[in-house]
Amino acid sequence: MTSVGVSNEAIHNTVASKKIADRTDVLAKEASKLPALSKEAKTFVYTAEELQAIQSVYDKLTEVEKVDPKRIGLKALAVTTIVSKLRVDEATEKYVKFLKALESVELHSIAFSDSEVDSLVSDDDIKKQLGAYAVCGNDHEGRSIFWIKGAVILPQEETTAVKAGLLYWLAVHADDISLRKGVTFCIDTSQRKSMSTQGNESKLQKINQSYPLRPQAINIAGASLVMRVAINGLLKVASIFTKQKVLQRIQFVTMQQALDSIPEASAPKYLGGGGGNVEDSEEWIAKRIHSFPIPTITK
């Protein structure tokens, strides 16, 4: 009986190992077919219309809103302008709102040099806060997937957490498809096990609402009934979702439904997906931001 048991166990382990290997091969093949989001973005070129709009937003920020040019990060300005569909007044308003929200955590600029980006992604505290996000691949339309795992942010961690969020936001938008056609947005609420508060939720909510985004799909995954009620309350006042057409894109879904909506090779690794074939999240973020072209404007 013992020898048979060992034999059966050996067979079981062999079959299980083969299944894992086969699934890994499938994910690798699927990832190889995805548009180039994975390890680094392809450098894109701004159109003349985009550069003109970015210039106009810059001029309005500095001349009308009296924003110090040192506070204006040109990559962040490009994201804000293009996700606003080149609408100068709207982009200006969003950028001013963004800067004002960041002031609440003692951040006064959205400008990061390449050396600053490298330093930030190497910082242990930043790495910890980046854990609130998941690096993914592309959705079925080739757009980036903006995936939030979420985490409790203590008051003393606010500035670091927001810096991490800014890096992730820039990296996700660092390709022409995501910048011009939007992103798929997913919030994994299943990771939150408690509704306890830290007293800084309102401040952080205002910052989150101020991020310039153009979500084409918004999936809130794994929310309990109690959490759905709480989230619905927030949505009534959340400026990021005020436009009716955007509001209609919000869906409460199960985690499986969220995963089924995107390619398996693009899904987060912590949920069994391929993670866009990205091995090192911090390196991916840095490379994506480095590849993001700085728009040429007149200062």
C-alpha cells in the first residue's frame, strides 16, 4: 500500500507540475501577442495639434492662473491636456485642481527629472506604497490597465503614498494609445478587510478625485454590500465621476468578472495573471516614465 501511495503521489505531482508549466506557456504566448505595454513603452510623437494645446494650457497656467513654472511638470501637463481631449480651459482647470490637492500633503510640483524618478523608485518607502497598485498589461483595445489594490495610508505616509501614485499614473499613461484613448480602471476592494478609518480619508479622496484620467471602463471589484453603500455615497460627490457618460461606465463586479474583462496575460500577478510580462515593477515604472517624451514648448 505504501509503494502504491508514493506512486500515486508522484503521478499527481507530475501532472500538477505539467499543468502549471502548460499554463505558464499559455500566459507567455498570450503576453507576446499583446500591444507593447509590457516592459517598456514605445516612444511616441506628439501631433502639432497636441503641442499647440499643451502650449496654450501652459500659457494660461502661467499668465492667467499665475502658477510658478517650476511647479509645472511637462509630462504631467501633457497627460492632463491630452486626456482632456485638448480642451484648454478644461485642462487648465484640472491642472490647477491637481496642484491644489497635492498641496495638502506638502507636494508643490508634478515635475520629476529622470534622476529623481530613479531615486524615488529605489526608495524603500516608495516601494512599499507602490504595493497599493498592480502593474498589468493592456486591455483588449490596447489601452493600459490602471489597477488599484488599495491600502490603508497612515497620516505619516501620505506624502510618500501620493508620490508613488503620481509615478504609477505617469507610467500607465506613457504610451500613445492610453494617452489618447484612455485606460481601463479597476479598484480591487476585496483587499480591504476593515472599514476602520485613519482620519485622513477625506483629504486623500480629494487627491484621488483630482487625478486627470480618461477611464473607458471603471470596475469596482469584490465590494461587499456594506462597502457598496459606502462607495455609492462617495460617488455622489466624487468629481472624477461627475460626467454622466463616465458615471455610466462604473460597474460593481465580482473579482472573476473583472479578470474575465481583460486578457489573462494582462491581469495582475497577485491574482494569477501574467502581469503584462513585467518582472520588476519599479524598473517598469522608471522605464515607462523615462520613455515619455517631454513636449517641446516655449516658456
